[in-house]
Amino acid sequence: MALKHDDLKSELCFLFYVASKEVIKKYATHLKSYDLTYTSYITLKSIQPNEIVNIKTLGNRIYLNSGTLTPLIKKLDQKGLVQKVRNEDDERNLNISLTDKGAEVQEYLYKVTDEVYKELKFEGDDMEQLVSILDRFIKNNFE
């Protein structure tokens, strides 16, 4: 299939921009009640319960650099959702884990995903296909 490049709606960058902006806006609406931003949300969702994860590993996992992640972790720490633990062997090496409160909030965040998916009116096989395609796109181009 040949794509027409004279129509903005056929430009991949535009489609990603609009879709990303609008989906994140839907998440942000639901996250207000938890006093979380979208980046706080993906950070909390990416830490497994009882996991101690290095900040660099966490940044790689969610595609955030340390300049963005460090103040974000500080805010989550102040809210009591994560705790920072310095590595005993190397104090420059910061590890992060969920607190009990963070794990509790994380459980509620699954409801946010369900609500957003319902609002998108894009379900079942279509949603699974879209997620699969986007996952493959990211792995092929950014990992």
C-alpha cells in the first residue's frame, strides 16, 4: 500500500502525536483522583511488588532519562509511594521499591487502564492487535 504524503492524516508522526496526546489526556483525567501524573503512573506500574530496581534499569524500562526520572522519584518518595535505597557497595547507585502504600495504589491503577480502554471504544481483537503492533514497533526501533 502506497501512502500519500500530501495529507497530514497519512503522516505517521502526526498520527502518533494525536493518538498519544489524546490517550494520555484520558489517563490524566482518571489519575487526578490519585494525585498522579501520567509519568508517575507509568513509573508506579513498572515496578513489581517486592521488587528493588535500580533507577537506571527503571529509566530504561519506561524510556525516561535520569533528568526526568530523578525529580519524579523524589515526588513519589515524598508521597510515600516509593522508597529510595542507596546501594551499600556504591552510594551513587540508587535503587527504588514500592512502599506498602505504593503497592496499594498500584492495585487501583489497573482500574484506570480498564476505564481508559472502555472510553477509547476500541476493544477486543482490535485493541490486542494495536498493542501488539505498537509493542513490535518499539522493540524494532528503540531497543
